[in-house]
Amino acid sequence: MAAVAAAKGTQLGPLVGAVDQGTSSTRFLVFNAKTAELLSHHQVELKQEFPKEGWVEQDPKEILQSVYECIEKTCEKLVQLNIDISNIKAIGVSNQRETTVVWDKFTGEPLYNAVVWLDLRTQSTVEAFAQKIPGNNNFVKSKTGLPISTYFSAVKLRWLLDNVEEVRKAVEDDRAMFGTIDSWLIWSMTGGKNGGVHCTDVTNASRTMLFNIHTLEWDPELCQFFEIPMEILPSVRSSSEIYGLMKAGALDGVPISGCLGDQSAALVGQMCFQNGQAKNTYGTGCFLLCNTGQKSVFSEHGLLTTVAYKLGRDKPVCYALEGSVAIAGAVIRWLRDNLGIAKSSEEIEKLAQEVGTSYGCYFVPAFSGLYAPYWEPSARGIICGLTQFTNKNHIAFAALEAVCFQTREILDAMNKDCGIPLSHLQVDGGMTNNKILMQLQADILCIPVVKPSMPETTALGAAMAAGSAEGVAVWSLDPEDLSAVTMERFEPQINEEESEVRYATWKKAVVKSMGWATAQTSSQGDPSIFCSLPLGFFIVSSMIMLIGARHISGVP
């Protein structure tokens, strides 16, 4: 790719950059606006902090600095390829959704760490709000498409107001600004305390539980219900318009003109513009979205209704049904960092490949409870079916299989809600590089899995939104323009009966994972209580088992 780009040099047409800010890492990627060719990128891995059991935080300043670093490093690489960075005409932003930040608008300093989307500290807050509307449980869902859950931003913001004195005082003094990660980044990159633009887009706003997905505005009744002051909320815009100009670095003066929550960005990047088209993204979590067009479809089977995109101020809004899985790639990171059974994510794939089966071992990685279709916060991680024969290879295989089973659950729910089963599944995300995982997914779904040759669809979607914005207009959203993108196809290789048996056993394990945590343990993170959980027990017992298994099975 580098040689081709260097040969083209300054002959390249307009370019578009995309910030892809995820839970595990930040990246900046630059695409050719005419061909969608990826020219260069840079990536920085991010730290996550776990101050108590069930709590997940990140440093907003580290996230912002990682964005600046990725932009500068990518621009340096482009210069080395003899590509003029002045050809970059727009920047799009895609981001981890629901993660909540509050900062001081006068100093520009965060008032607390970012509370990450899969954080569980707000379970008692969720239960308190659920008790406020026992006879009208659809009050929130009818307006937002979302259940009251720890997943979404409103309860995280409520927790910060209730528990962090600096946040409460800043709100009283009219110094506080709230936002999801996109708001924090755009405000900072467009000037911050010196005139930064405090905004978000409809896709990110729809994940807060404060936004009415029908009126496309912050909802006063929802804000009153969650006791959130509306003056700290960002303005809401479409996903494709000029929000402001970069105010620093190599791309100073370039418009930021696209913004999409990461899963909506992937839907756009996969060109799922037609009613019924769907994609599944495998990242830290796993997210299956199906475009329902200009109609908001409410699920009867545990899925979310969300805003898919609004690609221009005067363009119609499109909606999606979504199935959300909290733990996908995160389980691989857990095996690597917490259990130390491998030194890299790639090694996990090799371990699984060596055995080609879990040998009856089933892993439910409900580290943050279960999301769709259960919405069961009391669930916790569990591994079933262990024997003396079980070793780390089988556990690695079971972890990959767990990602596929979770996808099967949400696909089944989506097929029921949509009425027309998918004939194939379009996939993207970092985990799709794992061929064992992709083949397992096809086997468990019993339908083909289709992966684009250029899997950076999240960043591509943000770039497409930015490049097609009014006032920029260097990118066409015509699906024909990406018709040359090749696809890799994984066909099912086991019979449907075997798939059903394995899936039924997985469902038994899911039932066993439920009912372990309470609101008290989730909110306080008392380790003396959590030591009785199956996951905590497994961390200790599995290490003993693994040592013994090496002697029994001969695995080094």
C-alpha cells in the first residue's frame, strides 16, 4: 500500500481523516475520498482503570492526547509517502458510545474520570429509578427506545451528581459541561475553553436516555425524571455537517464535519442504507444493528431501538434495531491480562486452533452482567463443563465460541422482530481478523459470514459522513462507489443439528450465570461479597487446574 501511495504522491485527490476512538484504543485513519482507499493510520492503546469491582473508568485527558498523537503520527507517515496533508479536507469522529464525561468549561479540566459504558456502579441508581415508575415501565423506553440500564449515560451522570462533590459544585456554579466522548473531543479540538463547540450528534444523543428519538430533541420530562439539568447538555446536530474547525496541530483549520457513535459509523461504512440491511461489529463488545429505515421499530425480544444516522441537517433520520453484547474482544484481553494464558490476542487464536473444540467447556463472559436480549445485571462470568482434561487451549476456544453464541442470541431476537431472517451476516471490527472466530460464527449461525477486505468500516463511516457534509462535499454516498470492495466469505461447515446442540448447552450455562450480584455489591464493589462469585472462584481454581492440566495433558 505504501509503495502505491508514494507512487501516486500528490496526484491523489481530496482526502478525509477519521478519528476512531474506541474503548481499547484510539486511531486516526486517512482515506482517499474518491476510492475509499486507506492511505495511512496510527493507533494508540488506552488504559482502563478498575478502581472497584464492576467499575470501569478512563482518563479523558489521556483519550484526548491519544487523538492528537494519532493525528500527528499519521500526518508524519503521509508526508513520508509524499502525500500532501493539505489535501485532507474534512475530519470525522466515531466514538465509544454512552461513556460519560463532565468537565469545567472555564478551565477545560475533567471533573472526574470518564465513566465507561460497561461500568456497573449505577445498578442501585437504576433500581431506584425503576421503582419510581412501577406502573409505567414504558415511560423511558417509549421516548428513547432504551430500557433503564447501567449501560446508558443518564444514570452515570446522575451518579456523578450524587457522589462527586466537584461535579455537583460545578453544576451549581454553571461551570459544568456534560458529554459523551464525541462531545469532549469536538469541544476540545475546536478550541476548548477558548470557544470550543459543545455539541453531539443524534446517534450519540440517542444513547443517553435523555433524548427523545421521535422529536430528535432533549426531552424535558426525561431530564426531570432523572433530575438532570438541561443547561449542561450539548446541542444536538445531524451526523454530517460542519461543527467547527480544528484549532491545533498539523490539521489546524480543517473542518470537523462528521460525527457518529461507533456502531452507527460501522453501519454507514458497511453501506447498510436499505431497510433490513444489518451488520455486526466485533470490538470490546459486540453490536448487531439492523437498519429499519425512517420507522422506529420497538422490539418485543430484548433489543434496543436507536437512531442509526441522520446524514445532513435537511436529510431524514433513519433508525435501527440493535442487539448489544457487553463482552466480546474484552474476554480475549481478560484471558491475556488477568489469567496470563497468552501474551497476545493472536496467541489466543493459535491456542484455540490447536484443539479445534472446547471439549464440553462453555464460557459465559458476563463480566458486566448480560445485555441483549436479557438485560440481566445480576449475571456474572462463569465457565461450565470443566474436567481434568480441560486446559488453556479449550478455555481459549470456549471464549471465542462465547462471542459467537452471544451473537446468535441477538440475531435470533432480531429475526423475530424483523420477521425476515438474515440470509448472511456482514461483519467488521478488530476481532474479524481471527479466522477461527469467523468460521465459528458461520457454524453457529448456520448462515454465511461476509467480511469486507477493508475491515475499517467504523472509521470509513465517519469519513464518509465528514466528506459528504454540506460545505465539504468531496465524498459520494452512492453504494456503487464502493462496489469494488471485495468480500471474504465464511460458509457453515457443520450441520444444523450439531449447531443447535451446542447452542442449547450454551443457554444452560447462561441460566447458571444469573442471579449472582445484587445492587449493593454492584454499587459498592465489596470484595468480600464478590469472592463468592463463580468468576472470582474460577480465577483462583483455574490457575490450580491449569497447572495440574499441564501434567495430565502434556500441554506446556
